[in-house]
Amino acid sequence: MTDHSIRFFDSSTAVRHLGERLIASCLPRAEWTHEAHVAACYWLVAERPDIGVTKDLPAIIRRHNASVGTPNTDSSGFHATITHCYAVGVAAFHRRCEQAVPLVERVNALLREPEGARDWPLRFYSRERLFSVEARRAVILPDLAALPS
């Protein structure tokens, strides 16, 4: 795996703005980083209970990808199992958080935790299974360990 420096957020406003632009399908493609995925998911869990991350986030991401010209195919774009894995992990992290802490501090803490790491899904899925066409198309069961409940 390539070593990547974590790109932290500088304000709660930046996190909220990112999430709002994702929902509106007006987030520039270059800003849809790993950290943006994790932060947007956390913002939805923490501040948008009207949007279910496991139910609604897949359509939001597919729509966003289409808006920036990223095709959702068997080899690019939306990945159902990875999205589900992070949604579960982010929700678990949120349940452990002190809600009085500012949003940006919670998001940046998440990015330092296992649930926010780029390789977190590989704790539960073999590389072959996680990056299969089947896993991209639909949520599949892990083959290494159960996801947190």
C-alpha cells in the first residue's frame, strides 16, 4: 500500500460544506478524496439523521460520480461493499464520540482511527474478495472477520 499523508480538515464549516456539495452533486472531482469520503459519511451520521448512510449514501455517491464524469461500472466509480464497510465503521466511531466536541475535531480524530484508514476494509475482506466485481455491485459478506455491529 502507498503511504499517504492524512489531509485533515481545518473547520467544521469546511466539513459541512463538503457534505452539502456532495449531496447537491456539485463537489469538484478533485476534492472527492478518501478523507472527503470519510468526512462526508461522518457528517451525514452526525448531523443529517434524515439521510440514512447505508440506505441513501449509495445513490448520493452514484449521482455525484455521474455529475463529475466518473462512470459507475464494474471497474470504476461507486463500490457498494467499501461504502457499506465505511458506513458501518463511521457509525460505530460516532457512537463512541463525545458529541460536545466540535465536528471538525471528531472528523479529524476519525481520520486517525482504524475506521478512517484507507485500508480499514481489508481488516474484514481479502483483497481478492473486496475488489471483486461482485463486491463493487452489491454489499457482500466479509471473508476474514465480521464487521462491527
